[in-house]
Amino acid sequence: MHAGVGQTVAKIILFGEHSVVYGYPAIAMPLRNLRMIARVEPTTRPSELSSLGWVGPLDEAPARFASIVRAVDAALEFAGHPNARLRIETHAEFPPERGLGSSAAAAGAVIRAVLSAFDVDAEPEDLFDLTQMAERIAHGHPSGLDATATSSQSPIHFQAGATTAVQINLSAWIVVADSGIHGSTRETVGHIREEHERCPEVTRPRLAELGRITAEAVDDVRAGDVSGLGQKMNDAHRLLAELGVSNARLDQLTAAARSAGAVGAKLTGGGRGGCVIALARTSADAKRIAAALGMAGATGTWVYAPHAYEVAA
Ligand code: MEV
């Protein structure tokens, strides 16, 4: 065994968060400039973790690292060295618990780093399965969307475990803004599950509507219909709010984005905190919207040009 490195990236969900858990489609985009890097090296001491400012023995890691601990165990098991001792370090270029896929990205990066340290090759399906083992610890019943999107090269359509690349033909920009509030995906996924059991006649149609919007959004993305897409973002945000996974800050930020000229805006990811995304027609609009979101209290903003699938600012 030698030192190993693994890398994944952040993601945003354009459409389909939560409804994807119930088998409906989703569209997600990896953010390749926001990386998660894991490094591992052999040690003779008990295994040690250094992540998000916490350093200590792996078996004493606080609960928020439980999915990383699971990722290490699963990868060591897969590599055939379940008792190997490692020093593990993660470095994130984006904040955790903001709907950007931090838990799946951290698990995916650690798994890749451990496997590379043992020179073990894994198929994409193996990497997905291993990441899902960790994600089940992080938030119970993951759809697999985050595990897939955080290791993708390009935007994806995801439904019931099946992934296809999506060609984004939009002449538009996407502004991502961080509300600065931690959102717990475990909590919001759990909330919708409870509502689904308690009141299926209200919850099911909302999830189905999100599914329908996402399916139509795929056509808009391919056809370059910016107005249609913006309207669907607003509709998706309203439905997610009705499902109980928005909050006052996310509603305020999406409203601020629309007032500043966004064609549409919605929360992205688990919700009740985390990030919002807004659609802008021009790069100048995107800059103005990002500034307005900053004025409205966003703690960070990023602008992407999805048509070129490159970072615009
Ligand atoms: C979280 O980024 C996305 C959710 O749809 C959960 C999942 O897909 O597992 C809320």
C-alpha cells in the first residue's frame, strides 16, 4: 500500500430533488470547479481522520463523519484489506450541508483514494454501490442522484438508478447562491416520507407534478427554451415549498433573484437551508442577480454557463 488520492466535485440539481427519491426523473450538473479531494496514506498508528477542521482517531469521529467512516470501511473491504490503518484527509472547495452534494462527494473521494492506495480498479457501478453504502448512513434512503452527479463529467438525467448524459443547449447562465444556512437532507427526506405516509392524497400529486415538470424541463433544456425553463424553476420551487422543504430565507433569496431579473429561481438539493439557483439570460444579468443575492444575504455566489458547460465567473 502507498499514498492515494481521490477526487469528486460538487453538484447542483436543476430539477427533481425529492421527487427523484420516488422514482421520478432529475437533471443535475456537476460543478467541476468546486472539488472534493481526499488523500490517504498508510500509518502504523490507529486510523486517523482530518476533515472539516476536525482531526482525531477515525473510530472516535463525531456523528457527522459517520458516512466517511462507512466509506473507508466499505472501500477497505472492497480492496481486501479490511484491517488496514490509514491516515485520511479530505479537503473541500465548497461548504457542507448546502445542497451541493458534500456527503456523497466526500464518500466518493475517500473511496477512490483508498482504492488507488491499494492499486485496486473498480467499475463505475462498484464505485456507485460503495458510495451509496456511505450515503445510506448520511441520509437514509438516497436516490443515488448525488453519488452519480458528484462523479460525473457533464450534466446528467437520472431516474431510478439509470443515468444518461444531457446536452444542455441553453443560451443562459445559472447563478448559485449559498443561503449560509445548514440544511439536513436526512431531515427533509424524512419529512416528505412522513407526509407521504400521513397524507398521500396531498403529497403524491405534488411529487408527480415535480416529476412532470422535470420531464418537460428535459425538452426545454434540449430545445434551449429559457423562458419555459425559468417558469418551471418557479413552479418547482413553489411545489417544494408546499412539500415543506423550503424556508423563509430560501423564499426570500429566490424572490430577490426574480426581482433582479432572473427568468426563474428555485432551491436546489435537500432544502431548508443550503443553496438556491437562478436562471439568467445574459452574463450581465447573471452578475446583477449574483450581486442582488449577495445584498439579500447570500454568503457565497457562483455563476455558470451551462451551454458551454464551463465556469463563467
Ligand atoms: C439531495 O441532494 C437530493 C434529494 O433528492 C435526496 C436524494 O436524491 O437522495 C433530496
